[in-house]
Amino acid sequence: MIALLVALTLGQATPCADGPALIAAGSERAAVFDLDGAVARLGSRTPGCPETEIAFSYVRGLVAARDAYRYGGSPESLAPVGAAIAELARHAPMSPSAEIARVMLLAASAAAQSERDEMALLLDHALQLERQERAAGRSGAPMVTAHEVAGDLWLQVHRFEDARQAYARAEREVGRTRRITLGVARTASRLDEVPTACREFRLLVEGWSTTTKEPSELAEARAFLARLECRESGRAGPVRQ
């Protein structure tokens, strides 16, 4: 009888046995702008573990919403986002992280359709939820925080001042990450604030591990730094965080 109970307990724990390692691996990919890689890492998850299911649905939804924007947010292009939102809604009653992720995907869906007012309301709600979670010692949205994504979405819909403010809030809330540095650099570039863009792109390049495969975002940074204004500002010495 005891052996049977032990076997049942082990069997129940199995779905989440690989969860922490998969989420860590996915987070590493997300940290270097490789959301597709994060989805691939989580694709090997064992079904039935809420943590990995939530993370997979969220990141897959972010990728799908990003792609849908290129198609004007058509119903067909947003179908995968809707599926991810539905999956997160299933977990939301028991998981604040899932609820934050769900609302963020609704915001990303609105951004894909350039529905800025709706997006703003959803972002405010998601960020409030995430602040509450972080104040309680929890992380909020998995792998990519809602605060970071908020800046990316404002940048996507060409609201650059809002993006600037969103990245500043994100830095105060979660600290400076590569995604925030890239977002600040891109925002400064769009606002024609070249010295700031040079400084931030330089921070991104200098802080990149040489053992990490370089994504297109790093090529973008190097291309910007090749501008005469950046080369001249760089002669004073490297800029540090």
C-alpha cells in the first residue's frame, strides 16, 4: 500500500519535474531576444504542469501577436493569440501569473490591430497586477515581464513618448535588462535623440557575451553605432551602465 502511494505521488509530480529547467532555458533565450527559441525550449515540456503551460502559452502568444501586427491584426493572424489567451484563462483563477499573461496578450492583440486606447487600458491593468505580484515577492509574467513588453508594444504602435515612459517604469520595477536597453535605444532613435541612442546601443553591444550567438537586434545596434555621430561620441571612452 505504501509503495502504491509513493508511486502515485511520483507519478503526480512527474509533469513538473522538468519545469524549472525548461523555464530557465526558455528565459535564457528570451533574455537574448529569441522568443522563438523560448517557445521551442518549452515545446518539449511534459503536458500537465501549470507553470510550463502558462509560460509556453504566454511566450507563444507574444510571438503570434508580433507576427500578426505584420498582417494588420487580421482575424486569421490573431487566431493563435486567441488560443493562447483561452489557455491562460483556464489557469488564471488559480494563478496570478496566468492572469497577468492573459491580459498582456489581450494588450498585444490590441496592439496588432493598432487599437491604442484599448491597449493602454489593458496595459494599465496588467502592470498593476504585476506590481502587486512583485511587491509580494513573486515575479509576475513569466520569462518576459509585463513591464518590459509594455514598452515594446508602445514602440510597436509608434507612440514613442509613451514607450520612453514605459521603459523608465520598467527599469524602476525590474532593473535594467537587455530588452529595456534595446527599447530605450530604439525609442531615442525614433525621437532623433542620437546621442542617447548611441549611448544605449553601445551599452547593449558592450554588455553582450561573446559566447552568445548574435541576434538581429545586435546587428541593428552595430549598424547604428557605425554612424559618424556615434563614432565621434565614442572617442571619449566607453559608456558604462
